[in-house]
Amino acid sequence: MGKKSNAMDPTADFSDHSIANLETKGLSQGQIVRRRFIRHRAAVGSLFLLGSIIIFVFSALNLHILFFHYHGWWKYSTTDLPELMYKNCPNDSIGCPTLDVIPKFIDGTGVGLGAHPFGQDDIGRDYFALVMRGAQRSILVMFIIGIIAAVIGTVIGAIAGFFRGWVDAVLMRFTDFIITIPSIIIGSVIGFHFGNLGVMFLAFYLGMFSWTGLSRLVRGEFLSLREREFVDAARVAGASNRRIIFKHILPNAVGVIIVSVTLLMSGAILLETALSYLGFGVIPPDVSLGLLISQYQDAFTTRPWLFWYPGIFIIIIALCVNFIGDGLRDAFDPRQRARLTKRMRTRKVPLENQGAKSE
Amino acid sequence: MFAYIMRRLGVLFVILFGSSFILYNLAAISGDPLEALRTSSAPNAKQQMLVLTRSLHLNIPPPIRYFIWLKGILGVFIGHIDFGMTRNAQPVATSISAAIPVTIRLVAGATFVAILLGITMGIVTALRQYSRFDYFMTFVSFLMFSLPIFWVAVLLKQYLAITFNNFLSHPTVTPGWLIGLSIASGIFWAAVISGSRKRVWSIFVAAASSTGIFLEILSITKWFIHPGLGPVIILGAGIGVAFAITQLSTGISHRPALKAALVMAAMGPVVYYPVQYIFNTNGRLISFPLLVLVTIGFAVAISFYFAKIDRGPVIRTAVLTASLIGILLIVDKFMQTWRPYMETDAVNYRPIPTVSQANSLLAPGNYWFTALDILVHMFLPTIALTLISFAGYTRYSRGTLLDVLNQDYIRTARAKGLTERTVIMRHAFRNTMIPLTTIIVVDIAGIIGGAIITERVFGWVGMGTLFNQALTSFDLNLLMGVFLLTSFLTVFANLVADLLYSALDPRIRVGG
């Protein structure tokens, strides 16, 4: 049944069921997941928003990666020291934002960015450039922590769950061992000594300590999947352990992994800001969103914008990642979706049609 | 089972040994405790360095020094544990035992409120899955997931504390607030209860108008200046509580339970004046446990009178109702203390503080003043921490309940013709609580770890502050003391959670 006839189907209201029925029509697992994800509007919107933010933030400033030089579209960099502006600022404050989003017919001035849309900091640095740099750092940290934790957690959890026995015991006790050392403590201890090694190193060691929850989840998933019939069938057919792990079990566990990594990433962005706030994360002159907030929290009463802009960026990024994670969870694990609500049950369309249709 | 527990405990100690060894050495190489003294120009700097070196054994390399520290810790087996000395020549145990009550006060309240609200919200949103209320709460909880706590804390200090203080010093509800709060309450109740369009509107109108009238009455009678409940309101609220608890616990149709709960409600105003007398003896602590015991004993006795068979549910209902009415009486006492507390010089009509854990200017001696002082200092940090941790419980309990509602035994229960209340409260809710319990156990153990950032923003001196202080001044013994306590509790709570899980859910076996 194609899309067209589906739209005219009286039971199309039961969108969950129509999708469930399509599963029998030769769609691959990936296609099913993609369809379910696209139906989660908040998640798709968040994915789009996060993508735009990443492009916006990373294209704003100059980038130098090895031999690659990119010239950003924003006129200031984080090290420029333009003159501190204090014209038209409320309460005799300095460096207030020039961003104006109220159209001309309300306040007389038009919509425009002005010289410093987010204002300036104490010594006149452009705050928009600082926030962009901070957001770059936060996004970078988020992805590095996510990738490192995903790799370590999946490998350890998979090996422990697949081989069981003493391998499992050793690896799980090792995981317990890492769990006892809270990442904020190890972050502070190392950060205090090596903190100025830069943001990449910070992300790297935080990743080294954030995989524990994931490895337990993956282990549980492997423990249950390895007992399933299709694994027995593969083994009888002579598949090697490697093939069973990569071709048979891992694709079935990938949903759990992806969902949990997304949630881990949104936690990572908050961990980085918290550590920077305490002074154990990113260290000046480098910039991060948490650092910006902690530097200017005392200026809140007089210059609130120094506090608002970095905070809003943290929240938007973390919120997007959370929604994407929720959409992925819905897509991979539809157990929570298919429940018939009371309203559905009392609708005009009798349920028998459902059963008839799926045959 | 016993062998399994012993094995886990053994592994627990090995893990703690390993991680403490590594952390000790890491922390030892992370800085030089004598650095400040080396550059100091004080005449006795050299002397101080010598004293510090001797008392902290700084001349011994860290891997070996660790065993000196461990020897003190292992004293726990001979009944004399020694955490060592801090830099300021004070026993670590003293600093920690001073910090623990502060931390518990800070985190325990917030954890409790977050668990209660979070689970309630999770259940309501699961029962109203895909309603507007569900989408709204999903958005709110994701938003709270994404909030950095220090950011929330600064906002709370700046807006909530100041606005609330202004309101409390001149408590009149302005028309703007009145309308706003009424509409908010109308939307909230209409969304929670939901139903057909007509019903939603009538609920909205009813909730909004009753909230508005209620606030107006409070404002006109100057209730905000002289708050209090009094026996009449306690009777009214008690009857409401009795019906609500009975409905949730056994169902209204269970007459003995309803009767027992209503007797409890009637007892509220009866005991009001005697209880005031006991309260006014200025909180001799012995009387509180006694009051609790008397309340529970009375509730049990009444249930025995009303129910001849199957007493369990009746006792549960009566005890829950009695406890809530007891809480109402205590709240009333706090309200009566409010005005005199506001009028003291130490408070001076600005009751909501933004920093510190207690008002040092407040004269000691009055038990209720001190208790109220602690409560108002807890106000902002508790809100901040609750906002952050509330979201996790909501999402988790919503997910678990939805999972449970899809199980076959729920369909069976419905097919048997059980009422929706029984299906939800007895079959679904209890099974939802199984995974939640294990999470709660681990979280409660985490309370002792404190909240480094919250403590810092609000200027409390708890475990988090202690840890931070130890780290920045390279106070190794203090650092290890905090670490040992928190990590022991974490690992231990995980063990308890595993055991509890298998005890609550017989499908899961530990050991094996």
C-alpha cells in the first residue's frame, strides 16, 4: 500500500499502527527508524536548530587548523580590543549590547546588529566573539566526550557481555572502580595541575571517565542478545565471534548506544560548564561558556547581558541534544509509544479493522 | 545469598583501596602544600614549614605516605578510626562531622521534594500521554535538564528572592498578579484533569475563579501579614486530605477506611490547643518523637475499631491521613512564628536570604525561630536543586510507567474488570516503583557528597565546600576524608540497590 492510499485509509489516524504495519512491507530497520524519527517533530526541529547553530558558531570566527586557515564572517576576534562603548547605555553601565530586535514602528530605531550585538566585556573585547568562541569550545567538548565515552563504553560493555565469565567480572569491577572516582573530582584534581593543557585535553580526560554508565547498559544488552536464536543460528552456520559481534549483535544494540550517548553528550556540556565555573575546566585566556558566566556573575545587576547570552547558548545547545536523544529513543524503542489511549479506544473506527488491515 | 553479599563486600573494599591509592597519589602530585610558605616572607615561615612537614609526613614520598593514612583508616576495625589532621592541625573527622549536617540540610530537602514532585508529575504525564500537558511537561523537564545550576541560582537570587522579599514586607496581591495566578492555576488544573472540551473549560473557570477568590480573601483579611491556619481550616483541610488519601489508598467505596480517615480529620481541631501547649514548651525534643508515636498509635487503634477484617489498608489510610494532619499542625505553628520572626532586628522584614546557611545575628534560644531561620535559608538552594533534579525523576517515572502499562498483566487486570484506580495504583504504580527505588537509594547515598556548586553559589559550608577547599589548599587528608566517605556510600548504595532490586522483583536474581 503506497502513501496515497494510506492517506485515504480510515484507520490512518492510528499513525503508530500504520507504521507498525508498514514494518511488514519490506522496510529495513534503518528506514523504519528514520521514519519514526522524522515523525518526532521536536527532535527534527532540534536537529535542524543544532546544525544551524554549529554552522553559525564555527563560521563566525577565524579558524586555524594545521595548514587550513578560514576567515570568519564576524569582524572582531576574541583578542581584538576595540574602544569601549558607553553611549546610550542604561544605568551608566559600559559596553552594553547594540542588538536591536524591536522593529522601527515600535521604538523608532530599526532592527540591526550594531557594532557589538552582545555588548563588550570589561576591557572592551567584543562579547559576541567571546560567546561564539565559548560555544565552539562547548560543542567541541561535547562531541569529544561523546565519541570517547561511546567507544570505550561500547568496547568494554560488549566484551564483558559477550564473553562473560572472568572477563566480565574483571571488566565490571574495573568499571566500578572508575565509578567510585566521580568525574568532577578527577577533573578537578587533574585540571588543577594540567588544566592549561587546553580544551582538547580537558575533553579527552573527561571522556575517559564518562563511559561507565554506557558500558553497563551495553553489557546488559549484549547479555540478553547473545542468548537469542539468531545468534545461535549464526554460530551453527560457523560464524566467528568477531562476525557475530559486529554483524549480529551490535546492529541490534546500536539503538541503546546512540540514545545513551546523546544523553551523555547533553550531560557533558553541563559538566564542562560546571568545571569551568569552579575554575578546574577551561582556564583563561581561553574562553568557555561556563567561564564567561562565572567571570561576570557579579556584574549581573548592572550588566545582565554578560550573564544572559552565554547561558542562553548553553541551554539551547543542551536542550537540542536532549530532544534529539528523545526522538532517537522513540525511534529505536517504540515500546512506550504504541499504547492505545482511552481516546483512541473510544474512537469511531473499530479496532477490528486494524487487525484486518495488517493481514 | 550470604556468600554473594560477602563477595560483593570484599570486592567493594578492594575497589576502595585501589581508587583511594590512585587518588591519593594523583592529589599528592597535583600541588605543593608548602608552596604558599616557600614564597612567604614571614619570619617564622621556615618554622611553620617544618611543623607542617612533620605533622603531615611530607618528607615521605606519597605512595608510602598513603599507607600511613591507610593505617589510620583501618583503625575502624579496632574501633578507632583516624582520618588524620588537616593543614590547620584540626582532626579531619571534626571538619567532616561539622559539614555533614549542613550538607544533609541542603541536599536532603531538595532530593525529597524532587522525588515527590517528580514521580507525581511523571505518573500524571504518563497517564495523559500525548496530551498538551504531557508535551508541556516534556518540554519543561528537558529545559530543566539543560540548565546549569549556577545560572539558575543567580537568577533565583536576583529575581525570586528580591520580588518575594518585597512582597513579604508589604503583602498585598496586586490585580495583575491576581489575574495571572488565577489563569495559571486554571490552565494547570484543566490540563491535568482534561477530558472533553466542555469539561476542560468548566474546570478552567472553576479553578481560576476559586484561586482568584481565595487569594483575594487572603489579601483582604491580611492573612499574609498574620498567617496561620487555626482549628477551622485544619478541620476543612483535614477532611479534604482524608477523602484524597482514601481515594488513592483504598477507594472511597471502602467505608471503614473512609470512616477511620474522617475520624483522624476530626481529631485535628480537637488536639489543636493541647498541641499548641506542647509546641510552646519550646521544643524539648523528647516530646516530638512522643507526639509522632501517639499519633500513629491512635491511628492504628481507630483502624482496629472500624475494621474487623483486612485491617492493613485501613491502617495505612489512617496513618497517612494522621501524619498529613500532624504536618498541617506543624505548618500552622511555623506560620504563627512568622510575624514575630519578621519583626526581629536580625531579619527586619527581609526574610528570604540569598547567602549563608543561618542568620548569625538571630538571638539563639527560641527553638521555633531557629527552625524557621533554617527553613528560610533552605528556600532558594532547595528550589535551585529541586529544579535541576526534578526533571530526571519525571522522565524516568513516566518512561517506567508507560513500559509497565504496556505489560500483559495490566491488560489482564483491566480484563478482570478492576477499577482504573486499582489498576493504576496497585498493579501499575507498584511495579513502577521497583526500578525507581533502586535509583532513589543511590541518589540518597549521593546526598552526602554535597553539591559543590550550589554550596558555593549560596555560601554554605558543607561537604562540597570542604572538598573544594581541600583541593585548592592541597589538604590531602581532608580531601581523602571527603572522598572516602562519598565513594564508600556510592559503592555501598549500589550494592544495596542491587539487593533491593532482586528482593522487590523476584524475576531478578543476584549472585548465581
